[in-house]
Amino acid sequence: MHANMRVRDIDASLRFYEALGFERRGRLQFDTAYNVYLGLPGDGDTLELTVNDDRDEPYDLGDGYGHAALSVEDLDGLLARLQAQGIEPEQPPYAPGGREEFRICFVQDPDGYRIELIDGEFVTPQDPGSTG
């Protein structure tokens, strides 16, 4: 499975996603657009960035998109590297819902897509007694 996002400035988007650890995997040209495929080391192609020719205005992200999530080994170290590139989190890392087993924070890519950064291994949280 992979996610697709439409972007306006591929260079800015590649700088952002490469700063998060993604690697370029390939490119596919169409008549009026092209896709750039990315993946994390040791994983498949999980991110497809589509660039439509002659697109100048921002995309309407709508109210259906929430965020993409990415587990990282060292959240504080990654945030320091992102800050050096001018990328700031929406707010400092925090433990959602008081769950101290992991911390998260959100950053936005150049097109406004929210990316959740999860510190360490992510185990899907469950309410007590929940079966899914």
C-alpha cells in the first residue's frame, strides 16, 4: 500500500520528505503530470507525489484528510535536523491522551499536509477492554 499526495513544488517536497528519511525510488511521466515515488529504507515504495503541469494554486486539502504518520527512532534529533532546515513542529512533542509510552508531534509539508511523527516504535493504542 502507498499514499499519494498532489504537490506543487517537487523540489521543496523532496527536501521535506528526504529530511524525514524517505529515499527517491523512481519517476513516471504522463501527458500532463508525473509521479515521484519514495520509500523509507528497508521498505517498499510507500509515498507517491504527483505533480500536475501548470498547477500554481494550492490544492484544497478538504476536510477528509487527517494526517500521515511516521515512526522515527529519535524524535528530538529529527526535530533538531528539521529545525535547521526551517521546518518547525506545530507544537512541541507531547504524550497524546496522557499515554506516556510514546510522544508525538506534527509537522506540515510544503503543501500543508500534516505528518505525525511518532517517537520510537508505535504500538496501536487500545482503550482498556477494547477488542478493536
